[in-house]
Amino acid sequence: MATTPEAAPHAETYYAGAYWGPRKESPEDCALRTANFLNLMAECDPLLAHWYKPTKSRKDAQKYPLMPPDVPTLAAQFRRGVNHERGGPVIEQLGFSFWFGNGGAGADGVDLRLTCGAYSEAVPNSCVMTLPKHGPNAERIIAAPVLPHVVSCMASAWDADWALATSWEHREKLSDEARTGTFVGWVTYLSLRRGTVPPLPAPVRIQQVEGKGTLVVLTPERFTVTNPEHLALAKRVRELLSRAGLLRPVLDGPA
């Protein structure tokens, strides 16, 4: 039986991520930011309104809800995610990590990977969210205005230096150019700490995010690597933002 247009899978898979430099924070600080972030995600779309503690079995995926967010519970999860030398002490500079998901099955699964409280030049702090692969939920979320809203909320909640949403295939195509903080996605956020975004060519849309930064949306339709016009536009915008000094690594070291 032929699939409907809504259910047909896309060749590209998408993600959203926010990244920021060294920032020493406690598990409670990270938990407060996470609680705010999860509440903001719930306002973006119903699929992003349910989150659960990680479990070993998929059949148990929805047994331990994290919504509404409870700060002590989240802080405990971050404490479990400290980095250790093998058989050695905690490496405090690397902060805390916490992985969890929305409990969705198959194409509706969304995973969140958080690294918070790191103050080393080895790894950036980050919030990375995989997006649904295909189907009605994917069609709704991976589109304007929902996806730009997701990125702006993500950047605001984490006070990020740089954030974006694009496809994994786009990132792979950029190869060595794709260091954290140095390239342009379909949707890109730049903190005002980096400077002011210059005028950009149509159809690019620019909007401010709560006085904290600027959101740049390349195209109103879904950005894909199979469209040469999309790639040319991304390259041109990257050149203009780089010339303005806005694109630079979140960390000076490897990322």
C-alpha cells in the first residue's frame, strides 16, 4: 500500500542544538535550567511536552515521567552523570551529563542529551535534541514557525552562545567547516555577545530573541542538502556572518 505524503519518510534527519562555553554550575543550577527548558519545550509542541527518565528497556520508557519538572529529581540525575577517570576521581571540569527522551516509539522518538556545568576547554556545554524522523509530528515540528521557536527557546533557556537546527546530512556535507559555532544551519541563533547580525539577503528572516541574541532563518520551506539553491544561500550567509566576526568556535580547543 502506498504511503501518504504525511507518512513518507524524508531522506534527511534533523536535530537542534544549543552550545555555550565554559560555565561552572552546580547540579542544582543545571536542574533549574533544565526545568525551565522543558517547560518551554512543552509550549512549542505537544510531542515535546512529555519526557521520561532513562530506562534500560524500551517497554519501560514511559514509566518514570519527568514532567512536570522537579528540580531535586533533575539535580539527582545530573549528579549521576559526573565524569570519572577509569577507577579514579570525579573530573569536575567536565561538568555533568544527562540523557533522556520523550518516550516516543519509532519515528516519533525524540532524545535529549545535556552537558552542563563544564568549565574546561575540552568539551562545550550543550543541549542537543534529535527530532522526529517522519510522519505527521515530524511534518509539524520540522517546519516554520515551530522549529525556529524550538531553537529560540533552547538558546534562551541555556543562555547559549550559538544554537542551530539543521539536518545531520547538512553537517556532514560541511565536513571540516562544521566546528561548533562556525557554520550556519537552516535555523541559527547567535548570542549578542558575539556581535550584531548584518543585513542578509532574501529570503532570510532575522528576529531578536528576548534581548539575548538573534535568530537567522534561511528559508521558509524545509532546508535540504539536495537543493543547490539552499546550499548556495547557506554559504553566502556564512560568508557574511563570518566577515562580521560572528562565527567562531565555541571553544578554542577541539569540539
